Amino acid sequence: MKMRKEIIILILSILSGTLGLIFIIKNNKYGYLFIAIYFLLAIIISYSYKKRYSDIFKKLPFFVLFFPFFPFIQYLQNIKIESRYKPVEISEKKEEENERVNFSSVDLAPFMIVLKYGDPEQRKFVVRLVYDAIKNEAIDFSTGIHLLNEAIKIDEHPDVVLYASDAITNLENFLIEKISYYYENLNTLEDYINFGKFSYYYAKSGFLAGEHKQEILWQSALILRTAVHVFPESPELILYLLKTLELLEEYNELEEVLEDKIKNFKAQKIMEYAIFYYIKRKKPKNVQRLVSDYILLGFKPESEALKFLLGG
């Protein structure tokens, strides 16, 4: 539906529901007619968003619970707000060897310097650069969020603070949208990996705390446990299960999964995670065993920390 038609139907549905309620209170039989019109219009609005009848049946209790404002709630959930942020346009120079920059190994200190000492336009540019880098997964999500939060803390210019705050809000909405989409579309291995990844990012982002954070993690762990049985040889899927269990502090289960995968499926990423995990858990014998196996298997570490640990 076009926006104008959608708003007209939205207003009519709320008006019909309100009039129906008033007439019923006054024992007027027309109240039931207006209630019926409300439900009909609410169903039309709901169908226009998802185009699936199964979703309408799921939402029927909400039509009653939030009567007569549920169509308006759906409208707010589905309205598309144009982002303030435009992708950062950087002229690309052709080099003899085109290599993608690995932001995980880039020193992010210059960003902080610009955020502290740059003029407002430069600081806004850095905010936009970080925002785009986070969305494109060019830098670690938690690190990027920390940089944006620092911009809010240290900046006194209202426009920069508002810009950074809006960026953080957009990123939270981005995560929620991704988690919701993949939760409803868990069909392939990639869907499960993305669901686990964005749930992990959300839990680590600082947007959640307490029960809400635990709920996201438990939901993710439950789904990923099943997925790992279906796709037992996907290192990335296994890693997100392990990371989720670590955030939940379910160390016994984590180590059972970890040892099983190390024994039966010697993937480099899992081996590297295991080495760092046992370092954090202060289990030197496990670390020595895994480092020996890692070297024997001929793996070449990409992590600078692991290169240092292995002496090269």
C-alpha cells in the first residue's frame, strides 16, 4: 500500500475501534459493527506488511490486547526512517596488489585523536566512518561502539554528540532487525551463523544488561546447539556457540564441546580459540597440549598475539 492509503486505513481502524468501544459501553448495537470494521482493517494492515496469513493468526491476540491501537504499533514497527548517515565515499586508487585492509589490525588511536582535537566536521566524519565500518564488519562491533560512546563522553559540540548518539541508536536497531530476520528465516547454515553472530554482537554491545542480555544469550545458545548437530563441521558456527556459552559462563558445557571438536574436527579457528580460552582460564597444561598440536598440524597463525606466543 502507498503511504497515504496506509495512513488513511490506520486512522479509520483506530477510529472504528474507539467508536465501537464507546457504542458498546452505551449498549448500542452499532458498536459491534465498528469493532468488526476495526478487526478487518487491522488484518488488512497486518497482511500488507508480511503478505503471510500465518503471521495474522499469530497477531490476533495482540489485536485484542492493544485494542484499538495495535495497527498504529505495527505502523511504528514497520516505518522506514531514512538514516542520517551516507556511506563514506573514499576515492579508490588502483594499486599493483589490491589487498583489503584488515581493520582488526589497524591502530584505532588516530580516530580517538581526531575525536578529541579535530574540528566538528572532522569529528562527524570519524563518527560516520566508524559507523559504516561497524555495519560492514570492517572493525570489531564492540570496539566500534566503544569509540562512539567515547565520542559522546568527550565531545562538547551538541551536533557531534547528537550525531554519535544517533549512530548508536541506528546500530542497535540494525542488530535487532538482523536478529529478528534470521530468527524467522533459519533455513541454511549461513542463516544460523548470522543469527549466532548478530546475537553475540548484541550481547557484547553494551545495549543489554541483566535478564535481557541473558535471555538473548540463552535463546542463541539453544538454537546454536541444535544447529551444530545439523552442521557439525562448520568452524564458524561452532565458534559462535562457544563464544555464547562463554558469555553465559557455562564453562563445563563449553569445554565439553571444545574438547569434542578438537578431538574429532581439528579446525584452525577452533584450535586458536581453544588456546586463548585456556589461557584466560589459567590452564597451562591444556595450553601446552594445544600449542604442540597446533604446530604439528602445520597451521600458520594470522593473529599477532598467537604469532608472539609461538615465537614468530
